[in-house]
Amino acid sequence: MKTKQVTVFGGSGLIGGLLIKLLIDDDSFSKIIVVSRSPFKSKSSKVENFQIDFSNPEEIEHSIKNSSIVFSAIGTTQANVKGDKIAYRKIDFEITYSIAKACKSMNIKSFLYISSSGANSKSSSFYMKLKGEIDAAVSNLNLISTVIFRPSLLIGKRSAFRFGELIAQFIMPLFAFIFPKNLKPIAAEFVAKAMVYVSKNPPNGNKIIENSILIDWKKKGFDK
């Protein structure tokens, strides 16, 4: 059964880019709306780019109109915002929450987005606390289906160079066997595959997919 249309936010990032490729190659999806600030180019006839102002709720609602599923891999880094925590929150929290509210308003079947392993609204870490606050705020909207993915360190080739993360991607896999499941690095491509997999049969209500669950799924090989 084909899904007429899906919308993707954060398509220029690591998971977002992989997600779009998977959706293009999957016959279950016939149209993919990629929402961005700047132009997004694709050779696929299935992809349509909506350039919007993310601070405008009406433009967000318009971008998900007629979509049954909405994916989001929106996120930034301290380097991108030059350490400005207000700017960081504006991107990570406000945009994600605005998308979720639009999903509520437009009666979207399922909203799936990327959070982080260790997300906790009571954490002393700015990053983990922010991710936890986002997850709590979105969950409280009580959408038809909200699926929150909480991967650990993502292994994959990014378009933007991140020296610290690059080093970690080489080192952490060597010692992954000593880490608990929630801290084990995981391939970004697998996380994207998991998002597509879950979207085809989304659970009702709120569901959190922790890194430990992703690791177990990887071992079972549902993507093979």
C-alpha cells in the first residue's frame, strides 16, 4: 500500500539525507516534501522542495498538508551557533515543537523525530536537558502517533566537518564492546532505516526508541 505523501525536515543533515535516499528508493512512498530554508536539490521526481520561514507556523502547516507521515532530523551544534545557547534552543526546541504542533493541528498520522540517547529534562548537561525538554513538550501534545528516536554517537559521513566527532567515530567503535547499549555508537544509516521501518506501522500514542532498542534491532537484522 502506497503512502501518498510524506514530509521531511532536516534533509541536509546526516540522518535526514540518508532518510530521503531511503524514501526515494522505497515504492511505499510516492511523494516526498523536503522542507528547508535554502534550496534542496534532488534528481528524483518524487522529491519536492518547500523553502519556508521556520518561525512561521502557517508555512510549517502548509508544508505538511496532505502528508500522512512527518519525519524530522532537525538539529544544530554549539559550533554552528557559536556557543549561543539561546540560538541553540531556538533551533532544537522551538522548530521541533512548532513542527509537532503543526502535526497536531493538521491531524498527521505519525510524527517521527531524532532526539538523543541520555535525553533528560532534569540533566545538568545543557544538551541532554534540552533534548529531554523537547521530548517532554512534544509528548504532552498527545499526537496520534509520536515516535522519538534516541541514538547515541552516529557513525557516518557528514557534509559538515566536525573534528571531535570524526575522532570519536574512529575510536569509539574499537571499544564499543565495553559500553552499555545506550552508549554504543550506531550507524546513522541504520537509524534512518529504523525510522522508515517504524513509519510503515506506527504505534498509537507516544513511543521512545532508545539506543539499546536500535542496537537489538541491528543484531536481529530487520533491515536485511
